[in-house]
Amino acid sequence: MRSEEVLVVARENIAPYLKACRKGLISSPETVAEILEIIYRDAFFMERSAAENDACCKQIIPYVTLCCNDRLLMIRRKRKQTEQRLHDLYSIGQGGHINPLSGARGASLIRAELERELMEEVALAPGEYSLSVRGIINDDENDVGSVHLGLWYVADTNADRFRTNEPDKIEGAWTPRREVLAHYDTLETWSQIAADSLLREE
């Protein structure tokens, strides 16, 4: 049986940007636009089983922080969640891999898969939030980050309930922004990077 296919981009295609930001957030609008253009043009699908162990490629992960007034949705990834390296860590980002979708490519594919992930993980439909791009998250200093690249978005919503179609994989609650930083040491790395940008500047 053929394994899951995920969208990746060759590391060499974005190498200058990664060298300039081995760990952190690329937030310059011009630079983010350049990286996205490369992804839209050059990304391809690869079997996930191979991609997870091949640092020559970066798996593209839309990563969405949900905001409702002064609160953020913070989740904990349970042990039934697919990525074992993230078990029991807290997160202020929702998202997942991009799989093939008939008739979609580039920006439309990424948006469609982002919307699918939000519906699956936290049961939010596209009409329930507004989306903005905040940057590119990279972390080449750990095993998970070395094979993934985060496209970070912030979604503002008035739907402040929490429900999920995957209760066996995640649990969560709307958390005041100031309290998120109190959990900083137990946030997954990408969420720490997002929190540094979104919360410490306030």
C-alpha cells in the first residue's frame, strides 16, 4: 500500500533564507512573499515516510494561531496524535501536512488544506474566521523542525467555543494571552516562536 504523500520543497531552493534564520520567524513581508512564490512554483509531493527522515526537503505545514479578543486557543497534543515527538506538549498553533487534492495547486491547495485541518482539529468552518499571514517559522535545531517549514497564520474569530473532531488526539481551551506565556516552557518549539512574536511584543 502506498503511504501518505505530503507537500515538500527542496531545502536547496530556499537555503539562503534558512541560513539567515536557522531558528525563528521570518516576518519581512517581502521575504515571506519570495519564499511562498518558491513553494507555489517548486513544491512537490513525497511519501511521508521518506520525508520524515530526509532533511534535504522541508515538509510544508500551514500553522494557524486562533485568536478571540484577548484569548488564544491553546491545545495539548495527546499520545494518540500522529507526531510522537510532540506528545504532551502545548501549542498555540493548529495545522498539518498538505496532501494531494484534485484540481488544486499552489496557494489554492495550501488554503484548502489549511481549512480542512482547522475543520478536523478544532471544528472551525472557513466563514468563522479571518486569516492573515504572519511569517515563516523555521527551526533547524531539532529533529522535528529540520524536516518541516511552518507557514504561520493568525485567524481572528468570534467563535470562542472549543470542540474537535479528534478528541482522542487533542484537548484545548481558550486561554488569556498573559497566561499563555506562563506555559512557555511546555509549548512546542514553533509555538514558542509564535508566542515570542505575538505576545512578548505586547
